[in-house]
Amino acid sequence: MLAVTTKKLTKRFGRIVALNELDLNIKEGEIYGLIGPNGSGKTTAIKILCGLLRQTYGSISVLGKNTLSKEVLNKIGYMPQETAIYLDNTVHENLQFFGEIYGMSKEHLERREQEMLKFVDLLDWRNALVSTLSGGMKHRVSLACALIHEPHLIFLDEPTVGVDPELRDTFWKYFRKLIENGVTVVITTHYMDEANNCSRVGFLRQGKLIAEGEPGVLQKSAGAKSLEDTFLVLSRGKKA
Amino acid sequence: MNLRRTFAFTRRALLQFRHDRRTLAFVLMMPLLMILIFGYTFGGDVTNVKVTVVNNDEGLPAGASPLLPDGIKLAEHITNSLNDETLAIEHSANIVKSKQRVDKGEIWAVIYYPKNFTENFFQSLSNASGSFNSSVEIYLDGSNPTISSAIMKTVNQAVMETLGELSDDINVTSTELPISFNTTYAYGGSDVEFIDYFAPGVISFAIMMVTTMITIILFVNERRTGTLQRLLASPANEAEIVIGYALAFAVIGICQSIVILVAAMLIFNITIIGNVFLALLVVMLLAVGHQGLGILLSAWAKNELQAVQFIPLIIFPSVLLAGLFWPVESIPKFLQPLSYFIPLRYGIDASRSVMLRGWGVGEIWVDLVILIAFAALTLTGSMLLLKRRK
């Protein structure tokens, strides 16, 4: 079953075409990577799929629904590029707040908070003010806030930007654990080496999908040494 | 000290303004705005104070006195001598209705001359008893000490001026002349001090300033840090976000008011004769409205520095034109209509009326309706501004 589909999804900002007739089919339970350089339309696509932007034309379907009703939004998690948590609140207060806006019961929230703190390894930091935490810890709190309500589908917009290699590796371990639990993960990144961790990737260039498939298969078919080379080969091919 | 390095700092700071036109405009225009507002409003004389004169004085019958001119009506003389810049005078024959207008806050005072005002004056002179039988009766709304003293000063001056003119004819000094003032108060009294008048205004002002500024900074941060995006991608809708924050600021507003009220009562011994809870309702409405205004303004600020630029733009006009320090009547006439567009005016007006006049909802409903409309307008605007899927 498909978690996300888009048909001819197009977004224009004035004369700039951010997305150009994008067709996506993201399966349930996979890590799908939207890969591309800065300005290729990755964030725009995610924002439309989360309901933060309205498309110029084209259609979307998220978790089988064409409109982003409250019911659908309740099953979606979103982690923006920025840390996007409240620095003047504690880790616990942040998790509680985001749990409450997703309508979680007190008992469910308490149980889930413990799970999340354990998941991101911040059990000892529950009552710490977020502003006192390191950059890496803030990123982990941000991920925990996006997952607190047990979403079926999570959009992660460049979650590893500005994150050190060790934490990036930890994050990918978290993401793999998520799909083991049946969560669909849609992730954007411009780090090509990270794309190897995805079940499938879609290469975006100037708002267009230039290739889609399993990373290994794409690399093999392009005859490239790395995924970065694969992107460059495919990108030039399209250009030609 | 290396001058080249020093000048490098100077140059960099000045060049920054070239790229931030808005800040440049702010830096140049703000002092101009401030001198204009302060220059026009600071310490101006009170003008245009609405009073009603009820003149029942029948004057002196012809030939009754060798000292005074035939048919003289002293009250008319005094009224004509009243400074018509300070007082906006209306005339009425009905003392009861005129007093009711003071009670309703439509006018500040009634100046009343009884039927035998001139006759009593003449008899006092003839008897040379020294008893002061001629009395100017003043029925005053004493809730605003600045206005009360302006009225009393103006009436006193007019009496002195009239007596000064007469003293040549009757050959006595004006200080000996038998006219007294009988002042009764609709609200307040001679014991109302400036702090009593000032405290309700300070409460409203503090709430306005804190709520507006904190909301602007809070929402600038929500946008800048990405939390707002996260909220808008959740099932929470714009109304829940805006009203949720509005309630928080209402609570903060009430706590601030309590702090100011308690301090004013304990330290300055201010007089509160009305229902404090009604005053708190007024303050709460003011806080909610300004929270909405803060969200709206946050859309025009990209960072905290730009948010701070709103302080003088909102605060100064509000402080100077809303009647916080000086009554609206002391602002130049051409600026007075502007005060109707400043919500703080209604907050101050309502809380003063409640605390100093003891008024209830029945009397301050116009202020309440305007504050509710202001809150509804800014909150609806905020919800539209936050509208997702643009």
C-alpha cells in the first residue's frame, strides 16, 4: 500500500517553479529519501505534504486521503530543518506540549515520553532546560517531539544538517528502528552518502524527479562509483 | 590604538544601514516623530473641558443700589469672563438634568448661579456684615484632579476678574468682596490625588506594553526557530493557537494588575471605590486585544531587533494620546480625534471610571464594546495571518 502519492505536483512562487509536475509513490514502511541539491524543491514538497503550503496544481494523497484532515495530521510527524523546539522549556515540557497538541491522553503521554527519552537516550535530561543542552541533544529532543504521538508517517526535512558524523550515524539507526515498527519515513537530504541508508530514493533537480529507485540499483544502472556520481550522471543525462 | 582598525568598525556599522533601509528610516524618522508628539502633547494646557452653566440669576432690580449699575447680572459677567479655551461651555436652564449629565460622565461640571445671586451680593455689601451670601455652586466630577483644578482655577479667575472690574465702581478691594464657592462632588473629591488618577492608567499601560512586546518577540521566535511550522503541521488549528496564547496573556495581565494594585494600595494608599474585578476584566480585554496586535505586528519583524523597533511606534502615541499622563482635553484639538483610534484610551477610561467613579458595566459598556471589538479584530486578523497552506 502507498503512504504518499503525488501526481503532477507543481508549485510556483511567482515566476520561480519550485516543483515541476512531481510524481511520487512512497510505499508504507519504507525510508524514502528525497535527494537533491539546495533549491531542488525537497523542502517545498515536504511542506505541501504536511499542509504548510498549497500546491499550484497537481494532487496529493497522504495515508490514503486526498485532504489533510485532522485525522490525517494526527498520524503525521514533521521535523523541520530548524531544531524547532522551545528553548526556554525543559525537555519534559516540550514533549508534553507536543503530545498535548496531538490530543494524547495523560497516561499515554507519560508512557510515550519514557519511551521517547529512552529512544533518543535523554532519560537523564528530562528536566533540563533545552537551552542548556548541546546542539546534538537539541536535535534528539526535536526528533522525540516529532515522534511523541506515534505517527504512522514521518517527514524529516534535512534532519542531519549541521549534525556531527557520530550523531548522524545514530540518527540513521533511529530511522531504521522506526521502519522496523512499521513507520514510513520520508527524509530529505543533500548528503548523497546518506542516501544509501534509504529503501528507495528520488533524485530531484530543479523541481523535477529525474530518477527514482533503490540506491544500489540506480548506481549500477548509471555505472557510477558512488551515489553522488550517480546523481551527477543522471543530472547531466537529463540536461542533455 | 590603531585608527584604521577603529574606523573599520565605524565603517562596517554605518554600511549596515545601507542594506537595512527599514532600520535607517527608523533611526531618522523616530526622533522626528518623538519631537512632534512630545512637543504637541507634553504639558499643554487643559482645553475644551465640557461644562454646563445653569444661570438662574435674576439680577438686581433697577435703582436698587447706588453702587452697582442698573439691572446688573453678576452671573452673566462671570460667565462671560470664563476662559472659553479652557472650558467648552454649554448653557442649560435645568439643574437636575445638568447634574445627571455630570453623573453620566458626559460633562465635567455644572456651574450654577442661584436666582438671588446678584441680590445676595448687593445685600452683603449694604449690610457690611462680612457674611458671604453669594455663592457660585459647582457640581464637579472630581475623578480627574487635573481637570478639576483647571475648572476651579478658571471659575476663580473669572470671579476675580469680574470683581476687579466692579471694585472700581464700589470702592472696595476685590479680596473683600462677598462671593464664595460651594463645591460638591459627583465623584472623587478634594482628597483625590494624582496617584489615584494615575494608577488605573499605569495598570492599563503596563499591560499594553508588556503584552504587545512579549507577543511580538514570542511570535518572531516561533517563526524563526521553526516551532510555528511544526504547530501548523499538527492538528492544532489557528484559532487554538491564537486563543491559547490569548488566555495565557490574560492571566499574565491579571497578575500584573494585581501586583500594581496591591503596591499602589499599600505604598501610595490609593482610593478604589469601584469593583476591582470589573477593572480586571477591562485589563484582561486590553491584554487579549494587544496580544492579537502583537501577533499581527510580528509578521513585519524578522528578528528581535526589528521587533524592538515597534516599541516607540506603539508606545509613544499610546502614552501621549490616550490620556495616561494628561487628559485627552489637554492635547491640541487637531490631535484629539487620533485618540479615538487608540485602544489604550478605552482601557484607561473604563478602569478609571470603575476605580474612581465606582461605575459598573451599565456605564462603561461603550468602552467594553470597543475593547471587545478590538480584541475580536486583532485575534481574527492573527488567525488569518497564521492560516496555513499559502
